[in-house]
Amino acid sequence: MPILIIVLLAIAIAQIGFWDTLQAIFGAIGIIILFWVIVAALAASVGAYFYSRVRRRF
């Protein structure tokens, strides 16, 4: 009996708002990935800047 309830609930979710929910989840994951890509690019550019300043001194 619980399996039948779970299946009916899954069908209801799939018909009502599955694609909107999936879009929201993928959008949130995309924003998180984009944030970390920007952080990595910023860290790389700051590292390259300081590396070039240290290298010029020696």
C-alpha cells in the first residue's frame, strides 16, 4: 500500500510541476557553479598579479 501512495504522489508531482521544479534545481546548481568559477578566476588573477610582482623583484 505505501508503494502505491508513493507512485501516485510521484505521478502527481510529475504532472503538476516537475519541469518547473527541475528547472529551479538546475538553475540553482548553475548559479553555484558560476559563483565558484568566478571565485577561481579571481583567485587566479590575484595570484598571477602577485606572482609577477614577486618575480620582478628578484
